[in-house]
Amino acid sequence: MEEMERYLHRLITRHRSATKEGKPAQYIPELARQNPDALAITAVTTEGRTYGAGECPGYFTLQSIAKVITLIVALMDRGEEAIFHQVGMEPTGDPFDSLYKMELTAGEKLRKPLNPMINAGAMVVCSLVRGNTLDERIQRIIHVIKEMSGNPEVHIDWSVYESERETADRNRALAYILKEYHMIQRVEETLELYFQQSSISVRCEDLARIGLCLAQNGRNVDGKQVIPESVARIVKTFMVTCGMYDQSGEFAIRVGIPAKSGVSGSIVAAIPFRMGIGIIGPALNERGNSVAGLRILRDLSMEWNLSIF
Ligand code: GLN
């Protein structure tokens, strides 16, 4: 076994007990059923080598990580100017599904969600993805994930989708506020696309390859430019400023790697021109980030000196 793989095994062993400090997301019943003890990491390097440790539970849903991909597609569809006319570039310091700042911006001329990594911002971004039908639009998002990960089997987990859809009162509230502010028009269709993109399912190694593609400014593991360099730069910057919800500042200081988490317990990380990392560990802290995943990334960054700062 190579040094890298041995090291990843050590990290998993060291932080396995951290899974006891959190629990899977409870507000989506299908996610609450995930194995709280699961923990796995995969790293794919720029040379195309794959290293893994822990036990990946097979496919899991992207949840908020999908916001990164949907932003990529919308930026490719409409360009920077059009997107940032509708959604801001600033971190919020609030939980991802907060309604609070929506009201605070109510007196201003142009009301827009503060960034595309919070739910409200991601809904606006969803509404900007091109396609004649809902199916065409979600397929275009899935296509980009297939290109970035090289896995043609990426698909939607329809039971997680149903489960989120049935319990999404808060997200519906956000979407209807956005409609009132004329930020989105077709609420139900936008919500559908939002739930479907959250439920796109990948494996740990797919996440690592997605991270690698971003780390290589849009080139996938085969060297193919699948997203423009300028788009990769924008989304990586959002990963630094807003990728870990309202824990992004602490993460930037302690880890210093562009990363995005999802409430499935997943994390994707892009270490510029070195490697992509995928982690799954469904036990979450109170901010919605994988407890063990955070510790693993902190150690990896410190011990290998990987912070970009
Ligand atoms: N589907 C989730 C939601 O909107 C995604 C959120 C997340 O991963 N933080 O509630």
C-alpha cells in the first residue's frame, strides 16, 4: 500500500469516534436513515491516481454540493453579469436555509439573495438554468456532473427527492418570498429543479474527481476541459467564502482549502493543482457539516501543508 493510502487509513481510524459526536440530518426522513457510523475518503491526484480509505456506502446524494454544479451550468448558460445581477457574492454568516436576511433586504431597490450557496440563492440560480422542460434542465446539470466525474451512472435518488419534497416547508417559504420579490417566476418548477438537483447521487470517488476537476481549473481527470476556467475560478472562490455554511470562516482559517459540504454528510474539496477529495460521513454537527469530515480535512491540510493561504 502506498504512503498516501496508509495515511488516509490512519486519518479514518483517528477520527472514526467523531461520528459519535453528531447525527445524520433529521429534517429529511430519508437522510435521517443514513448509517451514522459510515466514514470514507477518496483522493484523486493530478496524475490520475486514486486512493481510498474507510467504507463508502455506495451512492449518496449531493445535497448542497449540487449548488456548485448548478451554478456552473447557470454561469455557462447566461454569463457572469446576468447571474450576479440576480444573486450576490457575499457570505451571510447565517444558516443555509435562513429566512432572516430575506426580510432585511426588503426595503432595497434590488432584492437579491446574498450568494448562490444559500438555499434562496441556489433557487434563483436554478431558475436561470436553460432548457425547454424540467427534465432537459436537470439532465443538463447531471451531464456536467458526469463529465466532471467521468461516471456515466450518476443519477437521481428518487426516494430522497420524495422525502425532501414532502418535508420542505421552509424551502417553499423561501421560494414564495422570492416570487413576491420577482426574483423567480415559476415557483413550483423552480422548487422541483431545486429538490431534484439536491438528490443527484454520486460515490465518494466521483466527488473526488469533481474536486480534482475544479482543482485543475475545469479539466477532468482525463485532461478534457469540461467547464471554462473562469467558471471554475468563480465557484472555487464561493467554496472558500461560503462552502461550509456559517462555518466557512473558521474552515478557511483551520483548513484553508476550497470545499463544499452537503447535509448528506458529504464534502468535496479541491486542492489546487494537486488533488480532489471526496468525503462521506453522515454524522453532522449543529451547522450541518460532517463532524469527522471536518477533522479529517483539518489534519490533512495541517500535516501536508495544503492551505492555500
Ligand atoms: N436539500 C437540502 C435543503 O435545501 C440541501 C441543504 C444542504 O445540503 N445544506 O434543505
